[in-house]
Amino acid sequence: MAVAIIGGTGDEGFGLAVRLGRSGVEVVIGSRAHEKGEAAARKARDIAGDDAPISGTSNDVAAAGADVVLVTVPFAGQAEIYRSIRDHLRPNAVVCDATSPLATVVGRPAWQVVTPWEGSAAEQAKAILPSTVRMVSGFHTISSEALHAFDAPLEGDVLLCGSDAEAKAEIGGLVERMPNLRWVDAGPLSMARVVERLTALMISVNRAYGTRDAGIRMVGRDSWGRPPGRA
Amino acid sequence: MAVAIIGGTGDEGFGLAVRLGRSGVEVVIGSRAHEKGEAAARKARDIAGDDAPISGTSNDVAAAGADVVLVTVPFAGQAEIYRSIRDHLRPNAVVCDATSPLATVVGRPAWQVVTPWEGSAAEQAKAILPSTVRMVSGFHTISSEALHAFDAPLEGDVLLCGSDAEAKAEIGGLVERMPNLRWVDAGPLSMARVVERLTALMISVNRAYGTRDAGIRMVGRDSWGRPPGRA
């Protein structure tokens, strides 16, 4: 199963590409330009190991070749990127959006957010894509700083929102390929209205403490992952 | 230092009253009626121990007698309660609001929220109170179920928002009186726009997993509490 990472040359996407590729997941890094995607893949293999199955290409080719697509782009360019890949996505692709609607998009601090018309960036993405695409939202509390500390295991939990339980479990399966990382089912896609904002909260906490990789971990259960009764 | 708990007969407030009183904090439970406050205090002492310094009275008397006031009321009655205590609060009181603007207030599910005019329930409270009051927002991710499991230590972190660092540290000091509980400085009061919504997220997670006490714990630092450089 190939995973395309749209915006895979950015900090968050690149970090995920290295960590997934290192775990043996076939990763295709997408970028606006084919050459940039290829260059990022070479750099990722330098870190993950030469035999890591990481390749690079343009966003549309990456999207066309994968059943699972992670989209890790800044909110300012999110709609344009989705419009550029929408006709290339496989009809039943699982698309996981990692966008946070940070107020930086309007020149305000990163610990503030704006509210997209549809309620969340993930729902905005869903509004752009064909209705057959299986939309998930996640990865908002994993900082790119933590992702790029490649020698350290990740510590926090990935909260996934989406109305398709199987799609969430597929993205959850990728999460579990990264050592120590767990996923939590946060509910339907509209819960992204709460979860996406956690990026701003992490940035606010980092600002208060001088940290760079604050994250959250769910308590109340020993393990999370796929909820019981939904096997 | 006496702590008033306005709405201390409700699940969240009562749980905090027992746990704080058991740790030796002088607690005054406030209720709409003096007799109900007294009855709740008797019940709290039955659990916390006869020598626990927990008393009960009306909301306005409780508010008048304390430098630190916790307000644990449902969003539907929040504004009315604040209007009823505003003229009784000490001018420089630290007031910690624990309200979550859950959509139950408009007959919708508890994993959904509404957006108060001022951006958050805490900011709505601030708009009602005199400007000298030192407003803090917190306790949104500590479930009343977990609070009421009186034999078990609490597991999660309390995220505190507020623009007055000393006021946050005072509430943080109360948090630390409860064994195993930590507090995290989440930033200015406006961050309540993100943090208050976490109650809805916890409810959504509980709904997915059949749990009743999901909470969150911050990762990225061994200890939290008062941020460095703000001693």
C-alpha cells in the first residue's frame, strides 16, 4: 500500500515521510514540482536509510498512485492544493488532512485560529473533494520539531476525526507503524473543529514554557486505537 | 486561604470540594440556597473526613468570603450566576471559570459546542464581572466521573488560561493540592476558546470507547506548573 504525502517537502510532511519510510511503508512525496519531490525523497532516504521505500514526484502524480493520501500543507494554500489534486485522486481514496487554520494566514499569531466557513479545514477540504473520497483529519498535535528529532521516539497521541470508521483505522494503522505512537478515535469529521485548534494550543504552551514539542496524550484507558465493538 | 466553589452542589464542583477539602484546603460550597450548600458540605465531609474544612452556604455569601472562587456551573445558567455574585466578589478576587459551552444548552449533543459572543464562556464571565477581578479558566478536561472516583488519584493535567500569571499560579497551587494532578499554563484567557472545547472532545472520545473519564496529559516536558522565568 503506497501512501502519498502531499506537501511532503514541508516540515510536517517530510518528517512523516522519513518516519513512515523508515518503518517500511511505501511513501511517495508529492510537491508542486516533480523535481522538488524527487529531491526531498533523496534527502529522506539519506536519513531513513537507502533501502527505505521513499520516492518523490509531483502532487498530482503522487495523489493518482495512492489509496491513502496525507495532506500536510499550510492553511493559506490548502484549498488550491486540494483543487489541484481533486481530479487525480482515486475515487475511494482515504485522504487525511493535517491542516490547522492558524491565524498566521491573516498575519496574526500562530496561537490564534480563524474559523473556516465549513467549520474546520478538514470540512473545507471535504467540500472541495468528490463525495466518494473518505476524509479523515489528524496529526495536529504532533509537532514538526518532534517529528524531526529522528533519533527520538514520538511521545504523544494522534487524534483522528472522520465519519468513516475504516478510513480512520487505515490512517491509525499508519500511525502505529511509527514506534511508540498511538491513535485515538476523536469522533466524526466535524470534531476537527475542536481538534485542529489543538495546534494553536500546543504553540501557546510552547510559547509559555520555551518548549518546541509540546503534545498531548490521552488518559482514561490503557490503550486506544480502534474502538471496541467496531472490529 | 478559603476557596469558594460556586455551583459546588453540582458533580464537578462537589468532586473538587471533596478532593480539596480532603487535602486541607478550606472550602466553602456555594449553592442557590444556603440550606442546599450546607447539606452538600455535610455530604462532602462524610466522604472527605469529619475534620475536612468544608462548609456550605449561599453563592453570594461564599463569594464574599473568599479570595479564590471556582465557578462550576452549566453554561445555560452561567451568566445569571455571575450576575448574582458580581456585587459580592472581593475586588481582587481570583475567579476560575470551569464552564464549557456545550451544545446541550440548545438541545444538541454534548460533543458539540456553541460559540459565546465573547469567544469563550470564560470571556463571557469576564465581561460580566468588574474589571479588577482576576479571571482564570480551567478544569475542562477533568471529568466529574474521575473526580468522583474518590479512592483513585486523578490522572490528567489541568490546563489554565488567563492573562494574570499570579492568578494562574494561585489556581495552579490548588491543582497541586490534589495528589498526582498537574497544571499547565495554556496562555492568555482567550485560549479558553480552544481549551473549553476540550470537554466536548473528551465526551466524543468517551462516546467512541465507552469510557467515562477520558482526559489529557501534556507531553514534551517532565514537569509543567509555573513556567520558567516567571518566578
